[in-house]
Amino acid sequence: MDPITAGSSKPRPRPTFQSEIPDVPVTVERPLYSQPDDGRPLPDIGTARANLAATHDHPQGTNKNNWAERHQHQSVGLGKTFNQMKWRKDVTIRSKGKDVDGLGNQLIMIHPQVLQQHCEFFDRDRDGIIWPLDTFRGFYAIGFNLVLSVLAMIIIHASFSYPTMYRTMPAYLPDPFFRIYLGSIHRAKHGSDSGTYDNEGRFAPQKFEDTFAKYAGGNEYMTWGNVRSLLSGQRVFADPVGASAAFLEWAATYYLLWPADGKMRKEDVRGIYDGSIFYDIAAARRTAKKQ
């Protein structure tokens, strides 16, 4: 079978260069993604997007509930003064020097990158800081039971609090409250992952598509068997922390989506990356409880 089309549900155009060598089987077993020749390619697919989880099928990111548009220009809200917020690197002050509520407060606007959008659901008061209790409540709201929510809270905050602390904070000491700071959340990126988030927290469309091309046969879904192949294929040497984190993240993703047919849909996984699906799941659970 032609390695250009082997295992793929969509025919891929033959590139003008080689990305697969039969004498090196792994390059054939894990083919790179090439956009279908359908006349609507995603421009610059190899360039990471700062605030859009863009793919070939969703070039404008998530449109449901105006997610992408709202995250182009989002308000953190009132009650946070410039002096309180000026140390944050993820905010743009839109009304500096302007009293917007008669109490000396200013409106702080934030343009979150995709990794921050992924975490946004857990930052309930939109102050850019996630407390352990925020994480517990967030996981419980999307369907994790009491024990798993507590475990998630402990593991996440024990692992990611210190890396995300701002280097302007005194003495480089750990946060005694184990808070996670979204302005530096890119520092929590670990090895042995898919590479879909780059080191600055942007979303890399090519890497996201490669994940399904390499480990899911180019299908629009991923099974747990595919995830096991992904974890094995992406694991790098001497990286037990990154490999463990990748396993826990994908296990949590599968538990959250829990597909009846065992197939995690590509669009649902993309919704995990930009965080939009957390709101959908939480809303569905609230509706179900009312019935």
C-alpha cells in the first residue's frame, strides 16, 4: 500500500519532499499530517496561534458561543486596580488612569493565549490566579468524583505552583498556598507531550494534526489504544516527570469525555486544548441535575 495514503481516512497530497523512508519504518508507521487538497488549506499551518486553537476544519478556532471572538478581547472585570495588576505579564491595561466605577478601580483587559484559555475555566474570579480550591471545584463541576477531584487538586498544584510563580516575587520562595499563576502558565509545560502547546503556550496546528496522523491513523477520533501508542511514541529519554504528567493528562481527558464507543472525537480533544468544552460539560451536568 502506498505509504502516503496508508492508514489514513483522507487522501493526502504527495509532497515534493520525503517525510517517509521505507528503510526507516517508524517514519512510515508515524506519518506526518498533510492538509487535504480541498482548496481551503489552513494558512501557515506550521505557525503556532497565540489565541486560536485553529485546525484545517476549524480555521477560526472555536465559534460556539463566540468563544474565539470573546477571547480576542476579554475583560477580567472590575475591582482590580492597576497597581494590583501591573506585575501581571498576561494583561493589557485598557483604561489606565481612568476611574471606571467611581471607586478608583480600573477595567483590566486580557488577551489570553490558548494555554491560558485551557485553564480559564478553573479561574472563577478571573484574577489570573488559581487556588487549590478553584481546581477542586472545577474538576467536581465537570464530573470528577470527590476523591478524583482532591487527587487532581493535589497533583496539579504540587507540580505547577512553583514553576508558574512570577520571578518578580520575593526571594523565589514557593507559594505557601500552592497557587497557580496563569501569567506564567507556559512555564508549566513539560516534556514527552504532543507538542501541541509550544513553549510559550501557543497552539500549534501542525502538531495537533500530527497527533492524529501519527497515532490514530489519520482518523477523526482516538481510542485508548491510540493514546497508549502516543504516550510511548512521544516519551523522551530520562523524562519520568513529563511522561507521568502526559499519562495523567490523557487519562483525565479520556475519563472526562468517556466516549460510549471508546472513541474520543478530534473536535472534543481540540475543545480540551482551548478549554471551551469544560463549559459545555459543566452546563450539561447542571441541566441534567435540574431534570
